[in-house]
Amino acid sequence: MKINELIQDFKIWTTNAEEAMLPELTEPRLLSSFTESEQFIIETMVRKGLVTKIGQTNPKVIANAYI
């Protein structure tokens, strides 16, 4: 049996806060424009691969794909 036959749907688990934040990241925005708690949520999404951070100093963030 192949793995593709076993896995019918693949989705990265997200919290309610992350789900609410993803629509806001459709275009690049400065990370500093978010509140501290929103920045923490965004950093978590970066580690999960849902969001890309662009730049080193004063980075911008954008969602990889709206899920």
C-alpha cells in the first residue's frame, strides 16, 4: 500500500488565532506593524511554514498560501 493511499488529506494544524491572522497576510506587511502578541503568533506560523519572513532588519511577512 502506498503512502498516498493512506493519506487522503494533509493539513497543517493551526490555532483559531492563526486562522484569523492568515487573511491579514495576503500582501507583505512590516512585522513591526503588528502588536507584540500578534508578532508571537506570526513567529509561530513562520516556524510551521505557513508564513514567510522577508529581510533581516525590520522584516516583512507574507502568508505562503491561504489555507
